[in-house]
Amino acid sequence: MVEEDKMAKARVNARNELERYIYGIRNAICRIADEGSMEMVESAVGEASRWYGENQGASKVDHEKMLKKLEDVWNPIVNRLYHGA
């Protein structure tokens, strides 16, 4: 029972982290000047949002995988924006 509670809490935490990341990107997306990058980010966020809505019971690992996939698209763009690369 205790182990199940830990797993459930970890899954909820991973789900919440993914949700925060999705909304954070949506709030920051207006700063992207490059149309190609914006389309790529919007597509990735849309995919993550759909997945999030359709997979409420997904495992912690599955949520972390989706977060990683979104980070892989978003982080290079943010780095270019803030570091002028």
C-alpha cells in the first residue's frame, strides 16, 4: 500500500511537471521571431497537450518521456533566444 502511494504521488508529480512545462512554453512562445521555430514549438506543444489530455493514467516514466521530448524541441530555441546563438 505504501509503495503504491509513492508510485501514485510520483506519477502525479510527473504529470504536474509536464503540465507546467506546456503552459510555460505557451506563455513564452510569443518571443520567438523565427516562424519555422514557432511552428515547430507549436506542433510539439500541441502534441504534448493532446497526449496529456488523453493519457491521464499514464505512468511517471511515460510523463517524463513526453516532458523530455518537449524539452528537446524547446530548450535549443530558448538557448538561442537568450544567448543570441
